[in-house]
Amino acid sequence: MRGQGRLVIVYADFECPYCAVLEKQLGELPVQTVFRHFPVRSSHPRAQPAACAAEAAAAQGAFWPMHDSLFADQGRLEDPHLWDRARQLGLDVSAFDADRRASETSARVRDQFRAGVRAGVVTTPTLFVDGVMHAGRPSEDLLRLLATPAGDAQHPARASEED
């Protein structure tokens, strides 16, 4: 979890270009972000290994730096590039590689994916804001909501329900 402000739970995939745009937008907003892995293997074959790389970096206290690095250069997610990122972040590369390949790491990513499916996630990115799911690229109304302190603005989905 990082940031402060309105809580946003994000289900994303490190190979999804829309997720990269969203992560940049969230970084500019006063929100508290919880990231959940949702690798869409059918269209993003390197998303699962990238998710495991982020979790392996987390074991050394570097989830968010690896997260940011993966989204900043989505075209380079093969193993040699993951090792380079680990080295650049000052991680123990041998431990990083062992952790990234560990069954526990893969299970953690799989568990987050399954939790997303149970919550109704079918695409990336998907956000949960104030208990409401927003699938796909966020609307301008949602981005405006996220720019305001929690409790100061009405949720766009709830506003339309009251009309």
C-alpha cells in the first residue's frame, strides 16, 4: 500500500498499456493505492513472470520500486531485463531469482487473481473505489472523484443511481 487519501484497490497487469497509464495517473492523485495482480495470460504472456518479479522484489522491501520500473518499460519484461532491474534496485539478484521462481510466489499471484475473479474483475485495469467496481480505463468523473478528499464528493456510480 502506498500514498494517502481515498483508498483505491487496483487490479492490474504489468503488460497492460492501460494499466501503465492508470498507475501514472494515480501517482499524481491524493490516493492510497493497494495493488493486486491480475495477469491476463491470454493477451499478456509476460504478465505472470512480471508479477512474480514484483513479489520477489517485495521480499527484499522493493515492491513499489519494481512496480514502477515494470510499468515504466513494459517492452522489456524478459528474464535478463528483470535481472537488470533487480540489480539497478540494489537487490540480491540470486535471492530475487529464487524468490521469483518459488511456488509460494506464484501462489500469491494466483491467489490475488482468483480474489479478483471472485470480486467480479474481468479486465484490466479494474479499480475499487468506495466499494464500487470500475472496470477498464477510468472515466473523467472517476478521476475527478479521486482528486477530491474522501467524503467531499459523491461517487459517480452512486450519483447516477439516484437520478
